[in-house]
Amino acid sequence: MSSLVECVPNFSEGNNQEVIDAISQAVAQTSGCVLLAVDAGPSTNRTVYTFVGRPEAVVEGALNAARAAFRLIDMRRHKGEHPRMGALDVCPFIPVRGVSMDECVLCAQAFGQRLAEELGVPVYLYGEAAQVASRRTLPAIRAGEYEALPEKLKQAEWAPDFGPSSFVPSWGATATGARKFLIAFNINLLSTKEQAHRIALNLREQGRGADQPGRLKKVQGIGWYLDEKNLAQVSTNLLDFEVTALHTVYEETCREAKELSLPVVGSQLVGLVPLQAILDAAAFYCQQESLFVLEEEQRIRLVVNRLGLDSLSPFNPKERIIEYLVPDGGPEQSLVDKPLRAFIREVGTRSATPGGGSVAAASAAMGASLACMAGLMTYGRRQFEHMDAAMRRLIPPFHAASAQLTALVDRDAQAFTAYLEAMKLPRSTPEERDRRTAALQEGLKQAVAVPLALAETVASLWPALQELALCVNLACRSDLQVAAKALETGMFGAYFNVLINLKDVSDDKFKDQTRQRVTSLLQEATTQVALVLDRLEQRPQ
């Protein structure tokens, strides 16, 4: 899995297209950086750039962007709705894939030090990179904004982490740090700026101060007016969407607006959004409205509609959801993205991967998909209308398992490749031999973990499969029979792959526990499949 860091610098220019384009070009021309989005706001006079790359590449990309801004932006002439303190106001580094938060902290430290040394500007560390508790939140550092910096920099407690404690009028100051994925989410109101801000104060965690906190944890907020759209917005930053979700912010804003008799007219996502944040909102609306929506594309469409994400401009998921822009994997096409003929041909080549583990995962995924199909061929038909509630309950586990098992097709091949790479490590010195041995053992455990996950996923489906066998549309009897045997085949494949990779594992306790578990799962699978087939055979035509 390739390591990937996201960088989201916010520059204090949202109107001059030449400046916006020059900064974009500085990022795009940086080797190893992929520019994903450029969101310019005329009223805020601010542009948010989003790009990704390896840790060292994104640091270079951010520095190149800052160099361009240093030439082109003069804070002495800056006016805008958004709080700001510098030409490059804030530059966070966010772990996306295969990177820890600590590594992103190192990115922020390296960037901040080099920015300060090269441009001679004050730089503060915030978020996970903060070295002082009082600097952990961005609003605390930015208090008083650009205009307060001349006096603020004279105070010992506000000496920058890098660079001079002197005011640089054309630049101001920059905050850089590491954080979780921040979602910039604005809700549109037909109201005044003051009314929008009143709602923001009620919702944001900071509230109106320590004695009047707001309702939503890990949410920042402010109210402003967009002249170019002729509406107000409750502008929020979701610092952790797993704590406070998109739909929670939207629904709470709607509730506040209703109390003030104000219309909510959609919302706006600035920059990119993680897929899971959208799917969490879909799950909320499906549950709230008793909706049965399975496909990811349709669930996204539901959220776009319910939140009004296309109210100000079209919302294209392929351009706004980060996982769609940056697929997991290197330059080679993943196994599951290949045509079936190509995948089968590759299995048959003289290569260790894809092998039995990938084939087992593919078999199990096909079994889960067949069971899903059989359920859907029963759901929504007039003659089986009495079974709709049961199908709504039984189909989703197979749909979810199909996606999980499909992902294991590539993960199995990747795990074995990692083990082969460990085999190539040097072993000339005792230290090198120790490192190689540790890497081999970790590689073997990963090679065991993937087929074991396959077995556990298949095992979770037996109760639903048993119930489906009793009530499925009998026109799909043979499909469900094949589904049961395909799942069993996947289980057998998982069993054999676990055992062969356990053979060289040195941790005896791990070996014994894993062997017992996978053997138990296989025995259960044999029993469950026989029962499913018997139930299907016993049903009258």
C-alpha cells in the first residue's frame, strides 16, 4: 500500500485568477504531487488547495506554493470574510493512507522550519504538531488575525515556533500542523450574516465562550454572507467527522433555522471529503426514512439530494471524494479492476501471485454476490411482497460482504508480495539478519491475516444464508445453491492458505490459536452449507 499524505494549504487570495493559477502551477509542477482540487472563494478572498503525494513530496509542493505566494500576495491589501493571519494562512498535513499521524507531524515540522528559514517569516505549529497546549487549536493562534500580529509577536508567549518574532507586513504569519481529515462544510441560509453567525455560535464547540459552549463537539463555526451568491452561510469545519457527522451539522442547523423561521437552501462542501463521511450520512437518512438503498453510487446521490450539495454548483463525486481521486494502489492495475478474462489468464501465468488466496477471495465474493442477487430477485415483486421486510434485512449483509471479499483479492496478493520483499533484505551482519527475520515473521502473519479475514467474513453470513434458503424466490434456487458452494470453496481456500503460511511462523501460541480458529470455521462451514442445500431441496416447487 503506497504512503499518501494530503496537504491543504489555504492562501489569502480568492479573486486574482493569475495568482490562483500561479500557486496551482507551483504545486502541480512538483514531482510526486497530485493537485486534486482548487476552491476559490471571492467573498472570503481565500483559496483552498488540495494535493497529495508521498510525505517528502508534499513538503516540497507546499514550499513551492509558498514561494509563489510570497512573490504575489501582499497582506497589506487583503480584505475578506474569512479569518486569516497570513498570505499562507494555514498549511495542514493529513494522513490518508499508509502514513501515521506522527509522520505528518514530521512533515509539518520540516515544512515550518524550511519556510521560516527561506522566507524569513514567523511560523506556528498547531494541531497534533503543537508544542504548546495553548496552540493546539487554529482559532487560538489566529485570534486577532493579521491586524493583531504587530503587537502579538512582541509577547513572549506568542513567539513563533520557527522564524523571527518580527512582523512581516506583506506576509503576516503561517500556521502549519498535522490533523485528521477536516471537512469544510457550509450550510446556505436565506438570512442575514448576523442570523447565520448566531446559529454558528449555538452549534460550534467553542460556543460563545467557556461559560456558553456550543452543542457540537469537534466543530468550528462562523456566519458570513456571500455577496456573489446573495445568501448567508453557517460555515463550519468538522475536525473529526467520526465525532460529529456531516448530517448532524446539517440537521442541527436546520433545527436552529426553523426556530428563527429561516429557510435552509442546501449546502456546500469546500475541498474534498472522505467517502466514509458521505456513506455515514447515507446510513443516517436510510435509517431515518426507512429507505432501502444498497449501491454506493445511489447512496451518494441520496446524500447529495438530502444535504443539497449541488445547490451552488454541481457536485461530482469523482472530483470531490478523495478515494475516487486517489485509488489505492500503484501504477499497475489492481486485480479486481481487470476484465475477467485477463484476471483468469493472470492466475494461470508462471507467477506466485495471484494464487490460491486471491482465487478463494474471488470465489467467496461471487458467492456473496449470488446470494445478494437471489434476495433482490425476491424483493420488490408483487407475489413476494410479504417478504419485503425480510429481504431488506437479509440482503445488506451479502452486499457488504461482497465488497469486503472483493478487496481481499488484491490484499492477498499484496501480503504475499510483501513477504517476498522481506526475503530480499540483506543478511550480512547480525543486525541485518535480525531485521530480516522480524520482517519475514511480520510478513507471514500478514499473509495469515488476509485468508483468516476471508474465513471470518464468510462465517458471518451463515445465519442470513440459512434464513434466505427458507424464503427466497424458488426461481433462484440453483443460484443460491451455487452461492453456498462458492462460499464454502472460499472457506476451504482460506483454510489451506492459513495453514501453509502458519508453517514457518515462530510464535507457537499464535500458530495454535489461529489453527484452532480456522479449523473450527471450516467445520462449521461444511455443516452450514449442507443445511442450506437440504433446506433448498426440501422446499416444494
